Amino acid sequence: MSSASERKDFAANKQLRTVMGDYFAQIGRGPQEGKKTAWCTSVGPAELLRAMGFNVYFPENHGAMLGAARMASDLIPLANARGFSPDICSYLTSDVGSYLKGATPLQKMGLEGLPKADVLVFNTNQCRDVKDWFQWYAREWNVPCIGIHTPRAIGEMDDSLVKYIAGQIEELVAPLEEVSGTAFDIDRLRETVKISRQCTVLWKAVIETAANVPSPISFFDETIQMGPAVVLRGETVAVDYYRLLLDELNQRIRDGVAAVQDERLRVYWEGMPIWGKLRDLSSQFLAMKACVVASTYCNSWIFEALDPADPFQSMARAYSSIFICRSDDFKENYIQRMVEQFRVDGILFHDAKTCPNNSNCRYEMPQRLQQKLGKPFLIVNGDLNDLRLYSEEQTRTNIEAFAEQLAEA
């Protein structure tokens, strides 16, 4: 039986640690260097913020760090005591709890705590919670909170919708100029959008190497490797990193190096990661010779619609095209394409208790897809951060039975 020790680490990981460490160090130095800090939702207008000279910080990235460090379950009750429901996003409640306690993994990276925002900029393309999350800090620090309100359940993108959202992005410019003290420069925005698109195209190429059999990378690897695509898009350092990683993955394919030795099963992960259990789940899939080859989550940072020739319209289109804010018909067609492209044997749906917006198994979608594709599915109950909502024994047993079902199919 394979063991976790047989997984081959990526040589690029050394550079990844440097890239991410430098990013957080830059955030920490910001106030001393006279740079303003903008908080941004993970699928928000980061290009505009960078083009206007802000250091850009992503609290959802911090929420994932709290989950991976298994700190979240101890911090969430502090936010609950302040009036935040235990049913809402556990990124939000983990992050607020971290702030209230003054405890964060960022302290290991040289930061004293959460970096204070000079402005908070949200996009509701993911959910309404991000707006409420940012507005809480805006009241706490008495700083502006501005944002974009994106419709939900979008079917086909049309020009009127793109125009509506692009107008909202353009309206952010004036208040951002006031906070930054820097005049907006359209050429700088075009350059930032150009670099961001280069990053996203490379990230897509990284993910698509998993279509190879055997796959050189797994979903569990991608949740780590996606870091620069999340926090550094628009910066050349992210482009440079993904070129390095892509070269290594292509070499692995040539050399026959697999993410899962003797891969025999290929699984699609639908929904949020279970951050505090990634290592355990990775080891279990490895032992079963099953590779999680694709996911909707890691693909959420592919923004091919970005176009430096038309930055506002293309940002609007790119950030309104993501999976989470699309209609069920779109989502089902998308998953079908992924199942075919990555030669998937079965689909695992994560029903994240506090993330209804990115849990797609509550309204019969798994059953419809099984009827359409003939692929078995498994629903795992848990949460992105709150491990009190996750049963280790039940999940392990269910995944083992799922793997046996796939092997017999």
C-alpha cells in the first residue's frame, strides 16, 4: 500500500515559499513604507487596486490559513459571542475571531497581526457574507468599505450585465483615488490586467496537466500551488512562478512521475476544500491509489476574459463568469466538460455547512449529473473551516466505500 511519504514534493515549492513569504513581508512593511493597504475579496478587482498603488490583502486567504492551521474551531466561538451566527461563513467567523484574540498564522511570517485596511473592497460574486465581513472591519477601523454587487445564478453572460458591472468597477476609481492620494492611470491598469491574464493562463495550463494519465498533480497539491494566483495576480512574480511550476509538471509527464503512484482511480472534487483535513484526505486518497484530478474550487482563479485593451469591461466579464455565481444549468454543463476532459471516474461533493453558495449538492444536482454522465457520486458533510461539523470516521468510511464502488464500475 502506498503511503504519504511516497509523494514526491515539487522542486518549485522552495520558490513558492519565497514568493509567498515576500508577499506577506511586503504587506507588513506597507505602513512604514508609506503604502496604503486595500483589503480585497478573493475574486475582486485586485488589478485596479494594484494599479492604484495599494498593497492588496485577501482575508479569505487568511481564513484558509486559519483552517489549515486548525485554529478556526477555537476562534469561531469568539465571533459567535459578538453576534455572528454559527451558520454563516466560517472564513468570516474564523477571521473575526482571530482579530479579537490577536492570534494568527501571519505572526509566523513577521506580521504583528492582521494588517489594518485603509479601504475594503468587496465583490458579491461569491456571496453576501463578504460584504458583511468587510463592513464589520470598516466600522471597527472607521475606514471606507466600497464594492461591486454582482447578480447570482447567471446563465449566459450578456453585454448589458457586463456593462452594469463594469460601471460599478469604474465608480470605485474616485473613492480609491481619495484614499490612495494617487491619480488613476489607465495605462498602468492595462499593464496590470495584462500581467494578471498571463498569470491566469499559466495557472490554467498548470491545472490542465492533470488531464494526463497518470496526473502529475492533484487537487491537494493545487490548493497550495494556487497561492500566487490568489494573492499576486497582476504581479510578474506570479507569472514567473507558474512558468517554473509548469516546466516541472511537463517534465514529470515526460518522466512518468505521478502525483499518486500507480494511479487507478480519478476523482473530481466539487465544492470547498476541508482545510484542516487536507493532509489526512490526501494521504487516504494516496493509499487508495486514487487521484483527485480536478475541482471547481481551484479553477476559480482562471480569468481568460481579462483584456488589457478594455480593462473595465473585461474585469467585469471575467469576475462575473466564475462558477460560484452561475446558474445550475451552466454548472452542470461545466462539470460535464471537466469530467470528460480529466477522464473522471466519480464525483465527490463537499456539502460545506457554512458555505451554501459553494455547496452544489443540496438541490438534486448530483443525481442529475449521475443520470446524465453515468458517474457515481459521494456527498461528504463537513465545512471549510469548522471541524466541529466534520466526522473523521464517517468520512473515511464513506470515501473507502466510494473508492470500492468506482473500482467495480
